[in-house]
Amino acid sequence: MKKLLLFAISMLTTSIVMAQSGQTEPSISSMTQDEGSVYMSVSYEYSSFQGGTSYVILDKNTGEGIVYENPLKDLVPRLPAASDYMNDAASRITSLYKDGDDLWFGTLFGGLFVQHKDGAIDRVSTMSPIYSLTPMDGSLWIGSGGAVTEFRKGEPVGEGYSLQTGSSFDPVYTIAKDAEDVVWIGTADVLGDHTLCKIVDGEMIRSFPDFWSRVSRLVLRDGILWAATLDNGLYRIDKDGYTPYTAANSELPGNLILDMVKDDADNLWLGMQDNLVKYDGNTFNSYPLNGLVRCMLIDGTTLYVGTDKGLYIFDTEMKSATQAPLVQAPTGISIIDKRENAACSRYSVDGRQLTSPAKGLNIVRMKDGSVRKVMVK
């Protein structure tokens, strides 16, 4: 009972922030990408604990996202005693990773799944809950509740690593290697004593005895590990200790950071409440954005920003953002149909070819020759 209570508290951590605005708009919770598409999980509730998710494929060329029903919804055994709402939560997509033709799904209570190019979906593991999927050195590392498991070629390597103390439900949100190939783990440990860990001699141990901030993302930049946190801003981590950057001692507009990515110029981009923040190693620059930034992807100079108010496409050179339209898939159209019939060009109403979505009516030509009209807000 105590563990269940701690789990409920940890799941409400980000939900409270989202619920403050009473939002009912699409909330993007996880993303992955390949050369032509961005894959996302999206929900329309403000609780990250209850209810199911939809699944979105966004065409990078047109900037349009097609919303599909969760393909895992009927693959997770339903509990007769639970409500439909809670049963849907079992298949909630918490994390995604695209590996060649395979698309991996981590879920809240349903386990680990992989979808192949032909559309077939296999349940690889019943491990739950899953919070993160991280590719490293040919392996896929799974962050779950208080544990980390390495998968290689679809099979677990060894028995994995667990926290020596604390709740088994502590969310492992991020995994990364430092410049010396040491694996570091960031968690949202509700007790606060195992939020930043590393694997030493086959065990996952606490990194610093006085580090208490809950870690949302770890990124290696110029040989230095950086930790974004849910409560105390940004940290510079090295083997001897850490340096905090907070709203009190830097230009950061707040201390809640849900995600962080690095661009090709080694700038760090921080996802915050109503802000994107760029850190170049010396200065923090903020760019206003509507909503709480929950997840991000970088592709060259294009930053895909998932928020609790939908998806934004941010040009890191022009410093401008466009909200991407998310359109419900027509009845009878499957995810495979979308992969095979990708968009190939986009035009304005006066016939000019567009390189990215533009406000107003966009004319989108598909590979099969069909034409769609998309309204971009």
C-alpha cells in the first residue's frame, strides 16, 4: 500500500502543473523520429496517470500530424474489476523509439512493444511501468520503476540494475553515458534520495549524498554531463561534484524543466513553462511559447516541441515557432496507410511552394496524387 501511495504521488508530479490551466488541448507526452516522420503519443486529459493516449505520425515535409487510435489498446489484457478509463491507462504510451523499420513503445502498465514495418506488433516484455527508452551503443536501455534494463536485439542483457533502496515505482526518466562511458540514471524518486545515480561495479548507486533534485533529462555536452530537473533548474555534473543554475542565480525563467536536447552547435535547449530556453555555455536566452513543454526532438535547425497545448515546430535560426495541425485520421485509414502515402509537397493558396507550414490554408499533395487542404493556426 505504501508503494502504491508513493507511485500515485510521483505520477501526479507533472499532472498538477498541467491541470492548473484546466487544459483540454492535445498534450504531447513522448516523441521519436526517423528521416521523414515524427512519431508522438498524445492525450486529451490533464492527468498523466489516468486515461489512454492516441498516436500521431507527423510528416516532416508538410508539418501535418495525423492522429490515430492507440495501436496497443486491444493488446493489453483488461481487468474486469477496473473501469474502462483505468484499463485504457494500462496501454498509455509513455515512451517511443524508432529503430530502422521498427517502432518501440513503452507503456504505463502494459509492458514493452515493438511494431514492425508490416504493422505486426509484438509484446517484448511485461515490464511495467516504463518511463524511458534510450538507445546507447547498439543497445536499448529501458527506464522503468526504480530499475534499468539493457536490451540488445530484443532480448534483456543480464538481470538489469535496481536502486538499492527506495520505492520500486520511482520513475527512471533518463539514462546517459558520460565522457568516461559511465552510465548515469536520472529519476523522480519521490523520497529524493536516489534522483541521480550511476552504475558502478554492476550496481546502481547514488552519485552524490547531497543531491536531492528530481532529474528529467541528462545530456552530454563538450564532455560534461548536464542534468535538467523538475524542481531546481539545470545542473552541471562532473566527477567531483555539481554546479546548479536556477532562477535565483541565473537568467533561467523558472526551475521546472521537463526536457532538454542538444543541437549541432552544442547549444542546450530547455523545455519549460511557456518558454524555450537556449543555453550556449555562457548565456540563457528565453523564447516565449504557449504551454508547458513536455518533450522535444532536434533535427538540424528544426526543433519539434511537444507541449500540453499541442505541437510546435521551432526554427532555431529564425527563432520562430509554428503550431503544427493535428488532424484525426479518416475512418478506415490505418497507420500503415499513412507510412506508405506520405506527403511530398506543400503549397500556399496562391500556388507558391512552401518549405514549412505557413499560417492559413495550406494545400498538401500526397504521394498517391491526392490533395489535402490543411488549416494552420
